[in-house]
Amino acid sequence: MYPIGVLAPLLTVPQLLEVWISKEAGGLSLLTWSSWTFFSAFWIVYGVMHKEKPIIISNIAWLLIELGVVAGIILYN
């Protein structure tokens, strides 16, 4: 379960890199990416409360990537 929990968020890294390298985020929705960020934070809390390491690790990875995309949208949109 750990490899999938870490590999799945990595599939979003190309989007993160695209925003920061091109300095363009016109096609991305701040509402969508902010919502995903918000829900990742809640999943982390859930994982901590239930001591589920795969959920915690996966959602920390998602949260970091999503925060990077949200920051890029705010800066470059």
C-alpha cells in the first residue's frame, strides 16, 4: 500500500512543474485545486486519528503538491 500511496501523488508532479516552469496557470481552477488541498488536510487528520500510516503519508504528499499548484495559480493566474 505504501508504494501506491506515494506513487499516486507523484503523477501530479508534471502539472506542478508545468505551472512553475512556464509561469502560466490560466487553464487551472483555483477552486478545484484549493478544494483538493482542503480535503487532503482532512484526510491527514483522519489518518492521524485512526493511526493509518498509508493515509497519512499519501495525503501529506498530495497536500505538498497541491499547495505548490495552488501557490502557482495564485502567483501566475
